[in-house]
Amino acid sequence: MRVVLLVMGIGMVLGCLADQEQQPVKENAEIEIDKRRVIYAPDIEVDKRRVIYAPECRRYTVFNSFDRASGNTAQNSLRCDQRDLPGNLWYRFLGAAGNAMPTRCVPVKRCGTHAPGWMVGSHPSLRYSLVTRKVCYHWSGSCCKWSNYIKVRNCGGFYVYQLPKTPVCMLRYCGNRGSLPPFPPECRRYTVFNSFDRASGNTAQNSLRCDQRDLPGNLWYRFLGAAGNAMPTRCVPVKRCGTHAPGWMVGSHPSLRYSLVTRKVCYHWSGSCCKWSNYIKVRNCGGFYVYQLPKTPVCWLRYCGNRGSLPPPPPECRRYTVFNSFDRAIGNTAQNSLRCDQRDLPGNLWYRFLGAAGNAMPTRCVPVKRCGTHAPGWMVGSHPSLRYSLVTRKGMPDWDKVNQGEISDVIKNASVIANETLRVCNKTQFLEISQGQGLAFIVFTDAINKMPLAPVWAVMFFLMLITVGIDTEFGMLEGVVTPIRDMKLLPNWKKEYVSGL
């Protein structure tokens, strides 16, 4: 009898355990694990149960610029998350900003703001767990001058943060990137493809090329200018790019700064967008891409740029006035017939240097008394290198070894320039003024500047001008107050109040 009861008891225990093991978990049931809540449902296997993939792990905004990194010490463009963030959305730190919020006090004036924000406490360690953390802002010697609370979700391989607006300005949430990775050498040393014959819009077939013959192999290249700014990522029609079978890249370009990926290049021929193929490396250099290109498998194959067609020539490259006389050349030292472009030019027209004048503006300081004037003008900076590109440059006249003026001008490729950069008149014409404001502010100041102890005399002269101005105001004020008092327009007001009014 005892044996029967023992067997029955063991059977009941095993049955209960089996029932408990097979009991299904309800959808969205909440189970406590290590004092954190994990939401379970039939989506992803975790410990023989299924866990909901939190929506914020799929829908979030990315912070990936270095200005949010704790290693960013620049203060030239301050930002504040009280103004910049809408509040209570989810964010992820990535790329140049780092991969998470820092958990140690960040020095002041980092992350593109005054008081950088850092998280107190560790990140959640369990997959998909959610925690609340305090964010402190470092300022005035206190690592926690201001604070607020955020939510942090562990998304498996990364974290997302629900960030409210910061308490005040200038405060900002920081990423944990200490400094940018070193600049890859291929982002500095590469060969440029900038001719239109490599563009996917080039349909000419009169001079076919092949990269199996033309390229040495495995060097780095960048597409620029008339060729485009990147390789195309869609099938290019045959007989483009100056070859028979044009090459295009399968897949997208790398999105993270300095990241490196391997991509397949296909060549379109005989009705197949991928008749031949090979693999290349692509580097994101911040604002552009470079490609490590091997020789193509056969001929006639060629790597293409994404330029569809050339832009039309700008109108100023066709309609301009020519400067072609030697009196404008920097080698002209004659001073018998001085000219001034303040008088000679109508303003804001386009000009081209040609013939005896030269073929461009000089980019180095020109000696005085050249170009048929006193103060010759020269351009600061280089000319634009890309076809039809437009840049702004500064024109500098040289006189008395001092830059007497700075003029912004607009430069167009093909040596077409705006007239503001041309010769600038000297100050002799102003020194000829002998009365009125010109006497006080130009002639006298120039004379004081040449006297010994010029700063002392300049201060005394300035005080004299202030005194004369105040004395003039007294006379004008008395002429207004006296009629008001005589006509008794304000009989109950004292003279001091009327003067103050």
C-alpha cells in the first residue's frame, strides 16, 4: 500500500512540473527579471520565451556629428538642447558622436555647448531592458549644476535614449567620442577623375578607353567636377562613359565618417547589367568618397561617374569685357597717366584678363605704383579649379605697406572676374579735402598719426571733439527750452525737467 501511494505521489509531482513547463506565456505578459521589467510576446526567442522588440529600437533619431562628442572643444557655434530638441523623442549616438552617452563628468565647454550633459549610473545590461537615469550638466565647478531624468533602452547591440529638453541654456547631451579617428591617408592622397568623358551622361564613342589598360591597379580615386561626385549605384546604359561596358556600383555608399566598405562593381553589356564584375573598396572621407579601383576584368570596361550631363556654360563665361592693354599688367611701372577703377568702372560687371594684361589676376602682393596706379590690387586665395565653379575672394590693394582696404569680389572660372577686385584708389584724393567733416576726421587724423607720441595726441584730439560737440548741444538745447518757458507751455514744470524731456 505504501509503495502504491509513493508511486502516485511521484506521478502527481511530475505531472505538475510538466504542466508548468508547458504552460504558454500570455502575450504582453510582464515578468520580473533582476528587478527590471521585460515585456514578452511571440516575436524573438529569449530563454525559451519570446520578447517584444521595443519600437524605439527601430524608430529613433541619430546623433552622428562630431560637434556632440565629448572630445569636441570648439566653441565657435554653441548649441542648446532646450531649443534644438522637440522633447521626449528617442535618440541614438553613432559615428563621430560616439556610441553612447558618457557616464563620467565631462569637462566644461565641450560637445558644442557651455555645460555638457553626462549620465549618472551605468547603462542597462539586459537585452531590451528599460531604466531611468539622471543626466547632470557640468558648470561653475560643479559636475551636477543642473540635472534632469531620461529613459534608456538596451536594444541588444546599442542603446537609445528618450531625451527631454534640457532645463536651461546652454546645456546639451553629449556623446562619448573622445576624439575623431585619424584621417585616413587615402582621404588626402588620391587621383581625381574630373573629365566629362567618365560621366555616365557621356554618349560619345569616338575615343574609347579601357581601365584594364589605363589604370595601374589598386590606387585610390575620387570623382569630381564634370565626372560627377561619386560612382553611380544604378545600371548605366551601354556605350557610356567613353567605353562599351560602363561600370556601376552595387549597393549604397558608406554613411559613417571614415568608414570603409567593400562593394561589387558590375559592367553592363549584351543585355545584362552585370555581364562582368569585380570588387572595390569605398571609403567615406566626411564630405566625399574615395575608391580603391583594380584593373577591370577585360576591355572595353570602365568605371563611371554619376554626372548625367554637363551644366550649360554660365552667361558671364560668354559675355564679358576684356582687359588686354599693358597698362593693367603688374610689369607696368609707368606713372605718367594714373587711373582709378573707382572712377573708370561702372560696377558689378564681368571682366577677363587677356593679351598684354595677362591671363588672370595675380595671387601675390604686387609692388606699389604698378598697373598704372598707386595701389595695385591682387587676389587673396587661389582660382576655382572646377569647371564653371564660382567662389568669393578678397581683393587687396597694397599702399604704404598697409592694407588700406578690403573688397569682397566674385570670381568665375575661365579667368572671368568681377570689377570689385580691380585697382583701388589711394587716399590722396581724400587728403585734398580741407573743410567740414573731412578736415576733422581725415586730414587732422592723418597729421596726428605722423606726430611723435601719436596715441597721446589722438586721445587729446578725441576729447576736444567731444567737448566741442557737447558745447554745440548746449546751445541747441537752450534754443528749445527758452521758448517753451517763455510761452508757459509747461508752467508747473521746472526748467531741469523740461531740459531732461
